[in-house]
Amino acid sequence: MELRELFTAEAVKLELEADSKDAILKELIELLGLDEKSDTILFKTLKRRENLGSTGIGKGIAIPHCRSLVVNKLCLAYGRKPGGMDFNAIDDAPVQHFFLIVAPPLEVSNQYLPVLGKIAQFAKDPDIPGRLEEISQPEEFLDLLREKAPR
Amino acid sequence: MTATSRMHPQLVLLLELQDLRSQHRELGEEEGAGEVERAHFHIDLEKARSELEDKIQELEASLNPVVRKRYQRVLPNRDRVVVPVINGVCYGCFVSIPTATVGDEGAHQELQGCENCGRFIYILS
Ligand SMILES: [Zn+2]
């Protein structure tokens, strides 16, 4: 399964508005289009994961992720915060690019970990942060995945 | 009123607990999630697991006694105490749940169990 096929244009937001860590997580969760009660549980679970150690992996990129009962399939979203914001990233640099990954506790297809690994690998490509900043339409994000994502 | 305030408060706790248990289990994996968390996110696995254990105990203690008793009765032999119901099927035992249980909107807020396996259920639309 290619990363491109796991994202939809609706789950891509190029101008995140939130300016705190909690609010960013909530804004990303909204992109998944779940119901309100699921949003609340998911927020708690993602936040618990962040408390164990930030998912900001450096170079302006964060990958909040968790398994949760509230989804029945692998769900992904991408959000961009122009100018970036503090996310306690491991290099202390502001984060502009957020990849959200949520998977059910049990998956038949076992995609969660390979996808998490592929996104981390994609994000570590030195060209990627610059290319992500040039994007002006959600479709261009999907095109970039098609071009650059590991297979 | 927010959605979670309409939801049975014990169900909210149970869902949180179940998600924490998934996290805890994964961080214990030598080659799976544990390895990914260590390699890409620099997580100290032992410390993270012990933090989660504390949180799990805290949440378990805050369950109301009746629910906690049922939770403990289900837990010893089944790692998943709360399971989703998707398309009317319990994902704990894969048996169909009567439509009366899952049918109406009000049911989504109730604390319910699967009649077949006894697990708490969470209805996913
Ligand atoms: Zn069952």
C-alpha cells in the first residue's frame, strides 16, 4: 500500500490556525471527520502519547500517532502551520509540518507500523520540508507523496 | 452539552483505559512498535511503560465499584476488555449483537456489554 492512497485531500489542511500543542492536536483530529465523542477520546490518547515524549522528530516535523478504539481503520491527516510553533520537538525547533496517524487496536492488514516508519522516512528526506512549504493545494501534497514516498 | 458529557462517564474511562493498555502493550514489543518508538522518537521504553502503568492503575481505581468488579472479572483471561462493535458484530468474539442493542442513537451513550463474551462494547458508526 502506497502512502498516497491512504490520504485524502479532505484530510490535508495547509493553514492550521491553532497555536498551542493541544489545539493543534484537536485541529488535526478534526480533519479525520470522526464524531464528537470519538474526537474527545482520541485527543486524550494522543495527548497521553505526547506526554511520554514529543512526537516532534526534528527539522520542523511532528508525527502524532496512536492506536485507539475510536477508529475502525487506519486514518491519516496532514496539517501545515505556516511559520511553525513550539511542539517540544527533540531539536527544540518550531514545527511546521504535522502528520497524524491513528490506527485501530487490531488491524487485519497490519499497516500501522509500516506506515509510521514510511512517514518518518519520508519526513527525514532533506528535500521534504522545503517541498512541503511550496505546496499551495492539497492535491499537490498528494502528488509529492506519489513522487517521494518510500514504497 | 458536549458529546462526552452525554456519553456514560464510565464508558469514557473504559475507553481511555483500553487505549492506554494498547499503548502499554505496544511499547513492550521488542521488534514492533517499541522499536519504532525508540528508533524514530527516542522514547525510553521502560520509563514510558512504567508511567503508563501508573496511569492505568489510577484510572482503574477511579472506576465505580460495580464497573470495576465487572472489568476485573473480564480482564484476567482477556486482554481486551472494551471492544468495538462494527456493523453489528462484537469485535471481541465476532458474534452478532442484537439490533435492539446497537440500533438507536441513545444506545451509543449507554454502558453495555456483549451478551456472548461479557466484554464492554463501544458502538462505532
Ligand atoms: Zn462479544
